[in-house]
Amino acid sequence: MGVTVEICVDGPDGLAAAIAGGAGRIELCAALSLGGLTPTPGLMRIAAKAPIPVYAMIRPRDGDFVYSPAELDQMRRDIDAVRAAGLVGIVIGACEPRGRLDAGALFHLLSHAAGLGATLHRAFDAAPDPLEAIDLAASLGFERILTAGGAGPAAEALPRLADYARHAGERISLMPGGGVRAGNATQILAATGAREIHASCRTGARDEAEAAVRLGFAHSASSPTTSESEVAALVAAVRTFELG
């Protein structure tokens, strides 16, 4: 089985670029500038037509991953929207105030998402005991954990990621993400033995209207966007690695 290249996108143009570049799976979000939030139902319906699997982010707001009962109710309703749109999975995470994974919240969210695939997002990287978090994620039925091995880029945490992968074994997949690009993907895969890798490839630029910048709706004259050529370069690097 080959290495799956997952690309996170936050709009229909990024989705099209990722698919054209050869992505094997999509993490569908809104507002990647905020770390990724729940995509709109409209974007979910567009993504459901993709020829590759699409997992939707379930994150109701930016900031931490400590959710109130009302926010958890919102997340359950967003999971309903994912199912209604016909997507294959969700990307979720929830923490206690000190960073430990919130086992109760995750159990109830995953129970509500029965039949959908599930990725544990980088809320994992807030856990004070990552090995305990891996055990919990595996026991809850997550398919994979997205992790950079901490706060920095994945390429700077290779020994830690390798330790995580050894601890996980065959119970759950470890998917490195965070600063992944064509130039370092081979190094990351070789060090960790990962069979999945995650990137944004947002090296393109979309020009913002001058009025939007002046009014404060855009922070600069251009915004990053998914680059088809960068996705293709990452996919090519991964395929070269597979060939040895």
C-alpha cells in the first residue's frame, strides 16, 4: 500500500488544485488562516463530488479545544451535515483545560459519527502525555492522528514522531503534518515509517481587492492559496520515496 498524501484546503479552488495535483485525500476546512474551522454545507456538497476521499474538519471556532456543552451540540449537528453531504469522514479533537484529551467528549462525538471515518487533529499535540493520548485515540476508534510532534514543524521533531509511531504500532496510523513540503517529505517518511502525510501546499497567492484591505476585511494585498504545482511536487517526492 502506498503513502497517502492528504492536502488540507479551505475553498473550492483549493479543492480543485489539490485534486489536479494528485492528492490522495482531502481535509476540508474553512479559514485555514485560523488553523482550520468547520466548512460550510455548501462547500461540503461540492467536495462530495471529488474522486478522492474527503474528511471535514469539525471545529466550531478558533482558539483552544476545550468545548462547552453548547459547542459540542453544535459539533454534533455539523457531523450531521457531513453525513448529509455524503463525505466519508471527520477530523475532530477535544481537550480538557490542561491539554489532556477529553475522553468523554470524544467518545460522544465519535458515537454520533458512527459510520464515518475519523482523524484526531493536532489537539493531540497539546497533550501532556502523548503516549497516553495515542492509547486513548486508538481505544476510541480513531483511524489516524495528525501530529507535528509538538509546536514546531514536523521535520524538527523526527525522533519524537518516530517514538509515537513505534508506540502506536498497528493500532492507529500516525500522520505527520506541519511544515511538510516536497523538500522534506522524504526525510519525514524515512524517519517515521509513516504511510500517510499531511500538507497544505499553500504557496500560491490570491490577490485581494483594494477595498477589502482598506476596510479591514483582508489583512494584506494577497492571501495564500493551494498551489497545484506544489501539491504535484509533493506527490512526486512521495512516489520517488516509495520506489526507493
